[in-house]
Amino acid sequence: MEIKRIIFDLDNTLIEWKEEYWNSINKTFEELNLPYADCTISKVKHAVDVYEDGRMETYNKELMQKTIENELGHKLPKEFMNIWLKYLGKCVPEKIDEKETETLGYLKNKYDLVILSNWFAFSQNERLKNAGLYKFFTSTYMTEGFPMKPNKEAFEIAKGEFELPECIMVGDNYRVDIQGAIEAGMKGILISKNKNIQLNRILIGIIDVISELEKIL
């Protein structure tokens, strides 16, 4: 069946996630006039890992904040998550590779392009806008309010009006992005330096960078 929609992951697929972006936590504490220690970032990072380790099915700001509070051992102001997401929305590189934007423009002329990302909608959409990539996508699906990848329902929602075999998932995480898509009934293209993964009729390619999609699609 002909591919009509390409579904992209965001972090480390279209926009690299850098360790320095975790400094957004300290900025949030500073805006709230809260004291923080050297271990604050590592504790919040661990809380996010705990939240994402399978205990939670979707992203919810209240539950995420409660998980962070449990890790820190104290309550946070109710505005904490909104302020942190504001700073996260600015976590983008100064310039996106021109080859990537050229490829997205090329693909946009041939396919319907959308985003499917495991995180909160506000910060992810802001990152796309601040990186100058939002214009390439007809829709963005952030798993805030519906099950996160690799849950089959996430891919069924992201397919929109198209059939599952008419969609292809592009992502950097084999288990979450690609295996999840395969199990939902889509094909997949993995972004990875590891070329030892077995290709099959579902996983149609392994690429290093987004620009290589022009060779496949």
C-alpha cells in the first residue's frame, strides 16, 4: 500500500536533546524563588525516569509534579510544571541543519507530515516553532491525554484519517518508536548509528540523519 503519511518522533529525531537543556529546571526554581542544590537536576531527571518507566500510561502535569515532589521530598508551587514547560519550549539549537529543513520541505510536497512525541504538548509545540520546524507539519500529537508510545493507541491516533499501512514511523528509539509502530501495523524507519539491526519488510531502513530519507522516500 502506498505511503501517504509520515509520522516523526521529535527528540533526537528532528531536534537533538542536549544535557544542557536540563538547566531549565534551575531556571524554573530561580523564577519561583526556590532554593536548589547541585543534586536538584539529577533528582528531577530521576523522577521523570520513574514516571516514564511504565507506571504511567499518559502524561499528566499534576501526576508528573507529584512524582517530582516525591523525589525532592517537598511540595512545589502549583505553577511549577507550567513554568518548567515554558523554559523547555526554548530548548532548541541556535540553528537546525539546512539539509534537514530541505528534506522536510521535499517530503512535505509528497506526503502528509505529522509529529508523535511522548511529552507535554505545550513545550514540544514551542520547540518545533522555535526551531522553525512547525510549518512542515499538518498536525502534532503529544501523548498528553492519550496513551504514550509504544502503546498501539498512540499510533492509531497519529494515523489520523489514513490507514495504518499508509503510514510510516520515523524515530530514534527502536522499542518505543519502531517496534511500537510495527505492532500497530505500520512500517518504520530507524535513525541509528547501529546498523546491526535486522531489516525486514516492516523496518524498511536504518539511517544516520533525516536527510537520508530522500533516498528512501
